[in-house]
Amino acid sequence: MRRKGSLLRELPLLVVVALVVSLLIKTFLVQFFYIPSGSMENTLQVKDRVAVNKVPFLSRSINRGDIVVFRDPNNWLPVITDTSANKYISKLKTGLVAVGVLPNPAKQYLVKRVIGVGGDHVVCCTKEGLITVNGKPTTEPYIFAGNKPSDITFDVTVPKGKIWVMGDHRGASADSRYHRDDINKGFVPLSRVTGRVVAVIWPYKHITYVPKINVLK
């Protein structure tokens, strides 16, 4: 039987090992994010927690139809600061950020769906109101009910190393369409992509796998 003193001596080591494993998972495999807005409804709901697979980012295998989390490319979001007056809550948040449970508030993130990848010619819209990619109409069953594929016309060719992204709730998403005057002309550099959303993990009633969807049939 293991002595109580021995267990107490090993406990700090176990905690350190657990933290190291958590950091390795966060760095190379999976990270978790909170959905703050309705721009991806109804695929993702406000306050959903999602798991993001970082392997596609590491291998650069981001595809059309993937839902990706990426760092703000060029001031797409307003600056947010931690307004918590409780120093203990603030320290707890810092710890959760360190192990990957919460995203780093200093690095603002967005979540959108990839419509075009490097080399794609993306146009809105056909006479039927569909977005085309390389001349082929897209199939987008995930678009929020009542929304058009886009109320804004555009004709863009995605540069290599970048992606064109849009929210599923097209009427409530300030995505690539709205940032064509920024330094990246609305495109998101792959270097800013954290990974692909693979599952909703919270709240319990929303838990689900998020499948890959090919927007071109």
C-alpha cells in the first residue's frame, strides 16, 4: 500500500505533468473557443463552446466548406479588455488561457466558413442568387433560414496562402465581404488560422460533431 506521505510528495509532479500534457495538446492538437456572436447561426449558437482541431492548420490542409477559427486579420473586431474587478477571477482566467480552456483575450479570434481557397475565383452571384467558385454554383444548406447567399456582390480571386470566409448567418456576419478595403483585401492569411472547428462541446444540449462540407457538388 502506498503511504500517504509518498502520495503528497508525488502530487506536485502529477500536477506539473498534467499541465505539460494540456499545453502540448493546446499547442499541437486541440484548442477550445467560445462563440460570442450569431454570425455562424444556426450551425453554431451564441455561447457555444467549440473544439478546434489544429492539425489542418499545421498541415495547411484547409478546404472549402471548413469552419475555421482565425486571429483577427486586420482590425475586424473592436479591442476587448478584461474588466473583471476580482483579482482571483482574473488569475483564474489567466490560468485557463494558459492551458487552452479559454482563448487569449489579447489575440482576438473569429469563426467563419471557408468559401474559397488559394487560386479560387469566387463570384456573387448568379441569376439564381448563388455564389460560384471557379464558375460552378455552390451548394450551401447551412445558410441561415431566410438569408440570401449574399446581399453584397463581389468578384474576387483568392491569392495563394489566403482564404475567403463568410458566416453562415449571412445577414449578421461582417466577413470577407465587408473588409475588401483592408490590407488583405478581405482575405484571411493562412498564417492567422488556428484550425478547423470539429465539435460543439457545450452546452450539453448542443453537443455535436461538426462535419466537413463540400460547397461544390
